[in-house]
Amino acid sequence: MTGSLLAASAVTLKVGVVFWVLVAWRTPGGEPWDAPAFWTVVYPIALGIAAVLGACFPRRAWLWGLLLMALQVPVVAAVSGFGPLLLAGLVYALVLAVPAMAIAAAAGALRRRLAPLRNGQI
């Protein structure tokens, strides 16, 4: 793993853990996907974070969306403990990761496409 990928992974881990811990802290039961405002507030913010991460780290940008969404599971395990539905939560997080991966990849592609314009190259 190169330095930039390691740095991007570290930033994504930190941002993701902080975000999901805050969501879990505000959610009864500690499971982000059970939050009353999950679909209207939490998930759109997570997708926005995925876009920002993809734009900031355009190389393998899809990975930051996957990592961000998958981090829900260890946070839930730490907050709520391991339960029989943890595997279902992992599958759910991976399904939710697909749009986040697409958005992060699109943001990364846009950043790579605009980078030559910003540097005066066409």
C-alpha cells in the first residue's frame, strides 16, 4: 500500500468511526440504521462524506465509500455488543455501500478530470 492510500485509509477510518459513533450515540439502541432519521438525514450525510472522501482521495475512490459504510458494523458491535443480527447488519451495510461507492467513484473521477484544467493543462 502506498503512502497516499494508507493516508486515505486512515482518514476514512477516523472520519467514519467518528461519524457512526455520533450517529449511534444519538440513536436509541445504538444501531444507525434504526435511527428515525436514517433515510432523511444520516444516510444522505454519509453519502456526502463519501463524495468528499472520493474527491479528496481520487485514487481508488470507490473504496472510501465501501469503507465508510462498512464501519457501521464495528461501531454497532462496540456500542450494542455482538448479537444474532450482526451478520444481517453487515449485509445491510454492504448493500448501503453500493451507492456510496458509486458516489465516491464519481467524485474521484470528476476530481481527476478537473485536475488538468486547474493546472492549466488541457
